[in-house]
Amino acid sequence: QVQLVESGGGLVQAGGSLRLSCAASGRTFSSYAMDWFRRAPGKEREFVAAISWSGARTYYADSVKGRFTISRDNAKNTVYLQMNSLKPEDTAVYYCAAAKSTVVRSQDVDYWGQGTQVTVSS
């Protein structure tokens, strides 16, 4: 069992930055690939970024490539999402997720966090 708790969301102006954190419980954190997904108002949940268990491989949605960076610290059981050059269309609830392998589909996720709101004003 893995429990995930996100933090770091908030209100930011367009062009600004935020860093999301996701703290995981359990001794098996380093064996899981980690993802960030988001759900904007009235839209389906969508893939944002993923990182392999070792951190060697990362994957990004085209909409965030070059602006967002996913990273992890296995010693701290934490995964991060650094978000730069934020746009109003990045406004969403951001969810941390854990999976046995790197995934981009929400149906393949094993564990979800509760989500953290990110609001980008124009």
C-alpha cells in the first residue's frame, strides 16, 4: 500500500512558477514509477509527466514539455513537479500517482493522491 499526499498548489499569475511535492508513505516508494496528472474544470483527467523508479527516464505531455520538470528523491520518498512559465490553461487539480511501471493512462495507475489545486490567473 502506498499513500500519497500532494502539496504546493496555489494561485499564481501567468508566467510564474510553482513547485508541487508529493510525499509517499511506505518502504516500497523507490520501486514505483511516479506520475502527475491533472483535471481541469469540465475536462477529463490528463497525463502531465512521469518518471521511472530510478529517475533515469522522464516523460511529458506535449502541452507542458519544456516548461515542467518532474524529479524524485527516493531517500525522501518524494516526487516533485517544477512548473515554470505557467499559463491560465494549466489551471487544474494536480494529482500525484504511483504505478508499477511508467504509465501515461490514468486507468493504469495503482495509487492516487487527493490532489492539489493550481490556479493561474491571466
